[in-house]
Amino acid sequence: MHKKRLSLTLKKVATGTATIYAIGIVLTLMSQIILTNILGSHQYSIYYYVLTWLFILTIISKFGIDILLLRFIPKYNIKCEWQFFKGIIFWSKKNILKTSLSISSLYLLTVFLFRNNLEQELTNTFYIGCLAIPLLTSIYIRYGILKGLKHPNLSLLPELIISPIILSLFVLITEYFFNRTNTASLTMLYYVITLIIGSLLGQQWLKKRLPTEIHHVNPNYKSRYWLQITFPLFIITLLHQLLGNNDTILLGLINGTKNIGIYGIASKLSLAVSFPLIVANVLFAPIISECYSTNNINGLQHKLNKGMRFVIFSSIIFFTSLIFFREQVLTIFGKDFLQGSTSLVILSIGQIINAILGPVGFLLSQTSYEKTVMKTLFLAVLLNIILNLLLIPDYGIEGAALATSISIISWNVILYYKVRQYLGIDASGLFKIRIT
């Protein structure tokens, strides 16, 4: 009976998560269409470039604590270790407050020192973006707690539903109601406001979902132990973020911000190919933690088999559709964005391989093999930087796309075989039995 209830719960959560992601990806797509058509490719490129820097700095700021929470919250919840449950939440909030304020201060100082070398609009957008770092950091921490408590739906609502709607409304009202020209800096200000609104709502949802038992105990801490585990998780997350954004950063440093928005749209669209895996990862993360902590490896393989059938089939459909209708899709964002057609094809190839090989990074980082992930990602990032430096000067955005795809495929293939070697399971779910 317990297993049946658990299965029904997981199916319900999976359906809800898939629905939110589906709605979210449509809303995000509509939001990007509005932004690109109203801002134009130049202003959108500035906005996208600053946003990329903010995401990288946020990864540094949260220091892998969100993944730590995702790893230990399910464990403490199942074992009713409420003192440590409360302790890790308090410890997390205290640490991210320090790091986010420190990173924001260094960021602000750096922009001030280099302000004379930057376009004025780019400088203004950077300044306003400073406000987003503490907000994004706290949002990620809340994501980790809610996902660990098997409430991924609530963790996704601010980012995927609320933010694109509010941001789009602000931009449309400014353009058509107040008849004022939207700029990258003004759009960044609107983005910060959406983060504030999402944070306030998310905090209320979190309070209602926390176990009542933690209110009746004193927090207990394993600060040194948590910190030891957090560091490699932080490095993994940072390397993963660099792998996904080196192309954009190096494009900006080498060729300027002119075509970054065009490349950014191609990059975002290519993620649709691995969208099913993104949905699955939200569900796989707590399942991996639970199955590994109870040594139920065969059960984990069984769940992977079921989930990956959906992932692979859906990803192939998205890949095929995107390749055949890429020009029609890109035209929606504006005629300038047709320049990203070749980049979209190259990036999509990398994403389909990523989807087929399964949640290799999640499997290893959630099962005490985070150092293996860290080393592999480091090599992939190094390869990515070298390829970008070699290809961008001659091939521009197509060179950046090729560098990124090669790097993504490389690290996924290596980790796929590491999962088979260390855990004895097939991350792609193509095998129905445990591999020995």
C-alpha cells in the first residue's frame, strides 16, 4: 500500500511538474518574443549579456548550498532528524546572506572601476543588475528546500510562471501605455522587481510546507561536515554554469555585445530539446537521494527506465521539430535573429545527446561521487574555453555553438560511463536490468 501511495504521489507530482514546465516554457518563449521585438537585437543583447554574468555570480554566491539542501533535506525528513533539518536551513540562510552581499559589493566595485571602458547603457544595466544577486541567491536556496520536500511545482512557479508574465507586462505597458522607449537597463530594473515579487510569494509558500516538527526543536549543526560537502558541489555547479555560459561571455569579450542576443535566443531554443530531461531531473533528484541512502539501486534503475523513455521520445520530437522549422521559429523574434539558424542546429545536436544519456551529473553528485563530476566538468570547461578562443574570432556565433556542443557531448559521454562503472546502472534507461 505504501509503495502504491508513493507511486501515485510521484505520478501526481510528475504530471504537475510537467504541466508547469510546459506552461512556463510557453510563457518564457512569449516573454522573449516580446523583449526581442520591443528592445531590438542590440538592447536585448546588452540585457542578455548582463543577465549571463548575474547567473554566474549567483552560482558563486549560493556556494552549492541549494544542492546540499536537495541532498540532505529528504534524508533528514525521512529519518525525522528535525534538529539537523532546522539546523541546515538556518546555516544555509546565514551563509548565503554573507556570500551574496560580498559578491554584490565586489561586482559593484568592478563595474565602477571599468565604467569608462563600457558603453553607457551596458554600465547602467550592470549597476541595476547588482540588486538581483542577493535575490537570485535566496530564490535558489528556497528551490533546494522545496524540491527536497518534494514540492518542485511550488519551487518552479516564481521563475517559470510569475516572472515572465510580470516582466512582459511591465515592458508592454512602458512601450504602449506610457509611450516610452524600453532599454536594457529599464528591462533589468523590471526583472529585479519580478524577483522581489517572486521571493515574497515563494517565502510564504515555503513557510506553509515546512514540517511542523521543526518548530518544536532546537537547531543542531554539522557545519564543518556540510561545508566539506558543499565545496565540491559548488565547484560542480560553477563549472556547469561556466560550461553553459562561457560562449556568451567570450563572445562579448572578443566580438562585443552586438550578436549576443541572437546567439542567446538560439541557445535558449536549443534547450527545448533537453526540456524533458530538465523536467525529469526535478523529480529524479530526491528519488536518487532516497534510493541511494537505502541502497535501493535496482529500484533507482527501474525508475530511471520509466522516466527516460519519456525523456528520449519527447526530446527526439522536439529536436526534429526545431531543426525543420528553425527559420520560422527564429523569425518570430525578429528578422535579425535568423542569423542564429546554424548556431541553433549545432547547439541542438549537443542537447539531444545530453538528453539521451540521462541525468548523469545528478546521479553522481547525489551519490557521493561529486569529485568525479567536478574533475570531468573542469576538463570540459577547459576544453570549452580553448575551443571558444580558437573558433569565435573566425566563425563568430557558429564557432561558439560548435565549442559548446563538443564540450557538452564530451562531458556527458564520460560521466555516462562513470555512472555505469561506479553505480552499476544505465543512466539512459535503455537497459532494463542493473548493469554489473
